[in-house]
Amino acid sequence: MSGFATFWNASDAIGRAVALLLLAMSVASWVTILWKLWVLKRARLDIQRAVPAFWAAPALEQGRDRLAALDRELVLLPLIEAATATAPVGTLEAGAHLDSQLTRRLRDALHRGLAHLQFGQVLLASVGSTAPFVGLFGTVWGIYHALVAITAAGSITIDKVAGPVGEALIMTAAGLAVAIPAVLAYNLFGKWVGTAEAELEGFAHDLREMRLDQRKQDL
């Protein structure tokens, strides 16, 4: 911390702005990481429990009630509502075949659920890809600022150069420290979202087939 404090005191407005930007990126990424960790763990657990509970119900309404009690992140219930909804009379949707109606409604509900699970991924990817370069810019600017100050003092020796340059390199390390957790979290969460997406797509497909079978039985 002493090296960073020395760098902060010796830096100008641009160097401090870079340091504050890295701090903001770190705070934003860690808030996102903790939030997504909580959301995705809940969603994955809910999917594993709610889908079997729904199919084990004796009727659609009982299955919906069971699923609603377990779906805390509301990624499954919209699929049930989409599968059981009725198109308004006199609309283009009502004029389409039932299989087309189900496909469209289930697709829209699935996309909304996935958007909820994927929220924050862009931020993590952006932080992971840009933070090292922000830190590198801070290092380059810090070295430039230090060399200008040393030159103005009229005395350039290796010991006077090594100190400011070493302190400026802290910004590169800070950029990597911000980027690495964001990249690791992005990859992990991407895998979790992909698994949840496959399960949700399978559930939506099964709902569609169930509703079509019910329609055939009614006819």
C-alpha cells in the first residue's frame, strides 16, 4: 500500500483518474459476480427440483402450483404461462396454428428467462478484456509523469528512475487483479447459463408437445 500511496501522491489528475476507473471496474465486477453467483445457484437448484415436481403432479394446475412454489427466479413459471395462454380473438396470433402460437410464446418466454440469467455477462466480459489495458495505460502515463518530474529536477540517476517506474508498474498489476476474477467468473457463469439454457429449452419443448397432445385429445 505504501508504493501505491507514493504513486497516488506523485501522480497527476490523469493517473488518479485511471486508478479510480480501475477501482470502479473492480467494485462493479465483484458486485456482479456475487449477485450472479447467488442468482445462478438458486436458478440451477430450482430447475433441478421444480421440473420433476411439475411432471409428477396429477394435473396441469397442480403442477403449476408446485412449480411456482419452487421457481424463485421465475425462469420456469413464464414457460407454463406461455404454454397455457390463449391468443386474443381477432388477432394475427389467434389465426395461426396452435403449434405456431406455442412456439412463438414459448420462445419469447424462454428469451426473457435467459436474459435474466445472462444479465451482467457483458459487464464481466468488458472488464476482463479492458482492465489490463487500462492498467497498462496507467503504468505508461505514470512512467512518463515520473520521467518528466525527474528531468525537471535536473538530475537523472538509476535509483531516482527505478523508484517511480516500479511504483507506476503497480497500475499494471492492478489492471490484472481486476481482470482475472472477471474473466474467471465470466467463463464459469457462461457454463452455468449454458446448462440452464439447455434444461429450459428441453422443458419448453416438452410443454409444447404436451399442449399439442392435449389439443389432439380434445378434438
